[in-house]
Amino acid sequence: MMKRRVLVRSAMVVMAVLMATVVDSAQAKPTISKKLADYQYYPYHGARCSSCCMFIPGSPDRCTMIEGLIDPNGWCKYYKQGSADTCS
């Protein structure tokens, strides 16, 4: 009985991990290179990534549109001021 309980719990853990992986991979991934976005590592007329609606703060910082790591003080031509919930 104890072995069966351990097997069932193990299977549940494996299923949870697999489901989390599928959900994560289904989310949209950034698709534009820094080069195509004219990304720069410094602000442009006061506009910076950290005030853009596509900026995802964290460790490391990311963007919903631009591939790779993002500097909070950077800028690209797709900059749109606002918090994440205002970006469309």
C-alpha cells in the first residue's frame, strides 16, 4: 500500500512538471532581434526600457518583444511608455 501511494505521488509530481513546461512553452516568446529593433544600451530623450509597457523586470530583465537580456536604461524603436497592463 505504501509503495502504491509513493508511485501515485511521484506520477502526480511528474505530470505537474510536464504541464508547467507545456504552459510555459505556449506563451509568446520575444521574436525581434536587438539589431532589427535598433536597440541601444542608453536612454533616448529620457525614454528607457524600464518605463516601457513591454519591459519585464526580473533577474534577468527581459522584454516581451526583443530577444535577449534587456538593460533597464536601454531603448529601442518599439518603445511604448506605460506599465505592462497598458501595453497592447
